[in-house]
Amino acid sequence: MKILEIKDLHVEIMNKKILNGINIEIEENEKIVLLGPNGSGKTTLLKAIMGLSPIKIIKGNIIFKGKDITNLSIDERAKLGIGMAFQFPPSIKGVRISDILNKFGLKKEDFNEIAKKFNFPIEFFEREINIGFSGGEMKRIECMLLYIQKPKLALIDEPDSGVDIINLGVIGKSISTLLENNCSGIIVTHQGLILNYIEVDKAYVLLNGKIACYGEPMEILKDISKEGYGKCEICKKF
């Protein structure tokens, strides 16, 4: 069963056309990676799926679990089972991580299990969200908070951006943990380094607001590493 269908999606931001006819289908429990250079429209696509402003859909449809969500609000989409981890997670002063865990019904006895899953000292949960954390820690917090929401579709934006090579493996494990529980996923990445630490089923390459090609993830990443994204413009896989 398809969990997500994006049909001829055209999107603009502040009267500038960003996406030009995107078509993607994702099956239940399928994980895909969206590759592309900076400015190609990758993050815009995630925001369109999540319903974030100032995204404006001017044509096309987004179907989630058989329901057209093109015009639904962010909270309605979240309630249906869509969640997003941001490239630049917000800092929230005055709100502790434990406050969020409590809101989702987790008890003190659950905290140790969650801390172990995401490689955090239990003391971290009494700190304010993303206040004083490193870039890698903030990305893991994003994965953890998304995990407790139990989404059916996780949107993960640039998890390897601004992260040193030592922390990449830890973040990769966090993403794998997030996606292990009957969760489909879209991982956006420019460099593709995170693919060394997580398994995905298919790769799409986005260029100039359009899908240029798709195929086996590591094969496409290997081609990009050798010849850049230019080869994707003449790729025969789409």
C-alpha cells in the first residue's frame, strides 16, 4: 500500500517557482533518500509535505494514506502521522526535554530506555530543548522527539549537515532507530554521507525543482561522487 503519493506538484515561495511537477510514490515502510545540490528544492519538498509556510502549492496533490492532504494544516497532517526533523532545529527556552516526554505520556521509568536508544545521559532530559547542545546532539534530539511521536512518515532534513565524521555514525543510528517501528521515511541530503550509516530503499535526485533520476541509492551516490550532479541530467533511469 502506498503511504505517500505526490502528483505533479508545483510549488512557489514568495512568487518564485521552486518545484516544477514532482511525482513520487512511497510504499508503507519504504525509506527513500532525496539527493540534490543546494537550492534544488529538496527542503521545499519536505515543507510542502508537512504544510509549512510560506510554501504555496499552485498545482498538484499530496496524498497521504489515501487521503488528499494538499490543503490541510500542519497540525492536521501531524495528527495523521507525518513528522519532521529540521536541518536547523529550534531552541526553546523554558521547555525541558522531559516536559515533552511527559506530554507524550512517558513516565520516569521510560526515560532510561529512550536515553539508551539515542545515546543520551539521562541528565540531558532536564535541560531546555537545544539550549547549549552541539549540532550533532540537536539532530539526535530531533530524531528522539520524532520517535516518541510514532509517525507513519518521517521527514528528515539534512541530518549530515554541519556534523563531524565522528558524530555521523551516532546520528545514523538515531535515524535507524526512528525508522525501525513501521515508519516510512524521506531523508534529504546534499553530500550523501549519512548513507554510509543508514539503509534506504531508493534514491531520487532533484535538480532545478524536478526529479532528474532515481535508482539504487549507493549506485547513484557513487556516480555523483565521481561526476557530480551533471550526469543526473542525462540519466536514463527516469
